[in-house]
Amino acid sequence: MEIILKTDIVGLGYKNDLVVVKPGYARNYLIPQGFAQLATTSNRKVLAENLKQAAHKAEKIKTEALNIAEAIGGIEITIPMKTGESGRIFGRVTNTQVADALKEKGFDIDRKKIALEDIKNVGDYSATVDLHKEVKQKVTVKVVAEA
């Protein structure tokens, strides 16, 4: 079943994308929650008109995302964690901690747009920040033992 997404959905697509999903997923979850609409002929025409009008605005947003990506590209975030004797951390490094660390450096990025690899030990890791559908940036996350 073809649908038009009204919001960005991780793993499925971005706003105004035309995607194919199983009918049950569309009818029982995406459409009732307001995340999507059916891709009828009239909805496709409305989408095409909206995309044409929003092209200039989208280019501005992409330029801002590229500027932010360039600015955070060289940043290294240090997150102190409690550790055991072997260097294994207690708990988990979360995307909220990374978002807070970026906020301290002057970048207000939503935690939902940050993807981390599984961090279990002290060391250097990378986090991917999804700034725009075409702009993703890696940030170095350094996990250190808390003093």
C-alpha cells in the first residue's frame, strides 16, 4: 500500500516521502496516529504542489543543516561514567547525554536525531547526528572513567 508520510519516521522515511508499507501497518498505526495519509491521486497532486512551493524553504533548511554539520564535525564530546576495574562502564551512555554535551558546546540538537553505537567500555566511539534527510554528521564521543 502506498502512503505519503506527514512526519519523519526513523527507519521508514522522511516527511512528504511516498513509501510502500504493508496495509495493516498503514491502516492500524500510521494513518490513525496522523503520521501518514493514503497516496490517492488527489493527495499526490496536493503533495506535488506543496513540494514545489516548499523547494526554496527546503534549500535554506539544508544549508543551515550543512553549516551545523560543518561546525560539529570536529567536536569531541567527553562523557564521564562510573566504571569497574576492567574499564567496563556501569549503566549506558544515552543519546540524551550526548545531546546535553552538544548543548553545552552551543548546539541545540534533539536527542531523537542522535544515533549511538553500543558503548560498554571506556574509550572513543562515534555518534551519528541526523541533521537533515541528506545531511548526517559523525561526532566523536569519548567515554572516560568518572573521578
